[in-house]
Amino acid sequence: MNKAELIEKISTDAEISRKQAGLAIDSFTDAVTKTLKKGDTVTLVGFGTFSVSKRAARVGRNPQTGATIKIKAKKVAKFKAGKTLSEKI
């Protein structure tokens, strides 16, 4: 399912316009992004938890040349499915 299909599903289920559903999705993703950027977590009980994890710097290899390269440390977004979602899948 892509974003357009999700907007269509939400607009149908909630009996709202596609524009309103699109704004709701955009608002949700904005809120999650801003919260994660601050280093906090977003927990949706029954669905899952979005969090930020720090990935340490490491040494990797270029697969074409075999040369070693340094990979910088960075923050990555993580999602852990909640119990209810896990059971339904």
C-alpha cells in the first residue's frame, strides 16, 4: 500500500474527503518526525513504538573495489510492532 492508497482507505473509512485524509497523514508523519528528531519515542498502544537508535561508526568495504571505507556514526529510526499488531499479522 502506498500513500495514495492509504489516503483513499482513510477517506472512505472515516467518511472524510481525500484532502482531509491527506492532511491527517501529513500531520501524523510531521509529528512523529519532530518527536524522533528531539530524541523522544512515539508509542501507539496496540500498534507499535517509533524510536531513534544511534548507529556507531564502523569500517566497511566497497564491494566493487574491496577497499576499506569509514562509515560515519548516525541516528536511525526504528519501529517495534506492538503486541496487538503482531498477533493480527
